[in-house]
Amino acid sequence: MTHLVVLVSAHDTVLPAAALPALRGAAAVYAEGVPWGDPPPEAVPAGPVVLVTTSPTSPFAAALVAAGAEVVRNPAGTALLSAVSVMDRLRSPGGCPWDAEQDHKTLRQYLVEETYELLEAIEDGDRAALREELGDVLLQVLFHARVAAEHGEPFGIDEVAGDLVAKLVGRHPHVFAGGDPAVRDARSQEHRWEELKQAEKRRTSSVDGVALGQPAVALAGKLAQRTGRAGLPADLLPTGEDAGSALFAVAARAKLAGEDPETELRAVARAFEAKVRAAEKSARAAGVTTMGVADWRAHWPG
């Protein structure tokens, strides 16, 4: 048996299955960066040892690798078990009082807020913020699943994940079922997805399942897209001189042209906001404290 370096995260609650035989046959087991186990010695012992570490570049880990140690790590997704464990702790007796008081309704606002913060990170191209906001959205999933399990609803996080796996496998027969002649490219896969969804959910209307609570521009675009796929003539979409009809028409045309009206409008709005801030900053630098029409025009970015 050779030395073994087991890479884990600081909060991992399980070890890779490949490490178990080595643990049984090791002369010694050391740990660094995790809250258990003996610290490593100054030098590598003669007998086969196992090091559980959060840092593959630590001196002892590097020495083991130089001595021919095998390196193993948990497969992707293992840290999700730790996230579930933390949520369990927070909601259990002796956990967090605020977390314990939340339910599906009180958590709604945070789901919306975290989703928009994630969208902002994507729009800004901020990779660090993207990582953080994805975690915050994941927290909402864990929270709702835990609340559901506690209140007698017939599911928890495992059922949520299991349903997702079944959906992804069932709607990708071209990947998991040996092929699907209806799928030739990304566009045909999109149509096939909708067909499978309609059959799976036994929907009777082309607009069944459209989230009516989404922002109005996104809602208008989605309705136009769904009805367009169902063959609705474009002249039957809402028309009129009022602002609502005009906005619907613009959103519908954009979606039918393959654009995302919600994203397009957000981009314009954020660019406008940036110009407002730039003009105000320029005016302040020029000693202007109260901006009039002439000041706005003078300091407006080109």
C-alpha cells in the first residue's frame, strides 16, 4: 500500500469511498484543515499513511505526493451533503431562533431578492458574486425543502433532488435513452422539451404552466412565445393605443424574434442608471449642487 492524500472541503461530512480500504490498512492517519484527527508530523513516516487535508499544496501533502502518494477526492456534489447538514442544524432544537420561525410564505421575499441579486452578478460578469449568489439561491431551495419535511408534506430535499433527476433524464431521451430522432440540434431539443412537458403534465392549454407572477415584460414575452409555438396568428396578440398594449406588442415582437425582452430592457435600464450616476458625479466635481435641465445636458455622458 502507498501513501494516500484525501482532499476534502473544510465542511465535508463524508470521505471518498476510494479512501476506505487505505484507512483500514494505514499505519497512521493524519488530518489538517478539518476539525478532527492528529496533525501531521514533521517528516513522512516509513509506513503507509493517510492524510485527510483541505490543502493539496500543504508541505506534508506535497511531501507525500513526492513520495508517490495517490490523491483522491470526493465526486462533485459531496459538499451538498454538508449544506443539508448545516440546514438541519439551523432548524433543529438548539439551532437558530430566526431560522426556526420561517415558513414558505415568510421566505418568499428572500427567494425573489436572491434571484435578482444572482441576475445582477451575471449581468456584471462578477464571478465572485456569481459564486456567492448561487449559494444564496441554493440556500432557499434547502430552506423550503426542510420546511416542507417538517410540516408533514410528503417530501424533503432528497425527494426534490430525485424528482429533478427523473425530469432531466425523462426529458433528454436523446442522451439517456439511446437516442431520439426528433432531436437534431438545440432548437429541435427545445421543441421536444416542450412536447414532453405537455404530455408529462397533461396540460390542456398552450399557456398552462406560464408563471404569471414574473415581471410583466417577461410574462408578455413568454405568452407570445408559447402561443406562437401553438400556431396563434400574430394579429391576435394584444393591440391598442394604451401603454399596456404597446408594451405587450414590443415584448411579444422581441420574443418572437428570438430575443429576451426582459434582459434587453434590464440592460438599457442599467445603462441609463450608470449614465445618471456619471452625470451626477461630473456635476459634483464641477461644483454643481442642484442640477437643472442645462446642467443635466452639460454633464450627460456622450
